Amino acid sequence: MQNRYLEIKTNVTRYFELIRCYKADESGTTGIEYALIASLVGMLGVTSAGLAGESLASTFEEISDSLSSTTSQPVSLPMSNSTEIN
């Protein structure tokens, strides 16, 4: 009976020691913090790319409009007198 009590006490002591070590270990916490920071940076990147894409789209649309208005009139090129190619 005494040996069984000592065995249970030893197992409980080991159990509490494992809990103490687990609570003191913060390596998982650091990994989670890095994952949260990386996800925030990713969201900022996606948001900024979306905003930049909208800005670029409007810029290209303005360029396209200005090019189409300038090329809508026929362009006359000067003709040379010589039709022979040397």
C-alpha cells in the first residue's frame, strides 16, 4: 500500500512538473505572434495592390482616351516624289 501511494505521488509530481514546463515554454507563442504579423502584412499588401490597381486602371483609361481622341482624325503623311527604292 505504501509503495502504491509513493508511485501515485511520484506520477502526480511528474504531471505537475510537466505542466510547469509547458507553461514556461513560450516558443509556440512566438510562432503564433509571427504568424499574426505575417497575416497582417499580407492583408496590407493585398489592399495596397488593389488600390494601386484601381489607380493604374484609371490612369491607363485616361491615356487611352487621350490617344483615341488624337488619332481619330486622319493623318496625312508627306509623299516623296521618288517611288523607287534604292
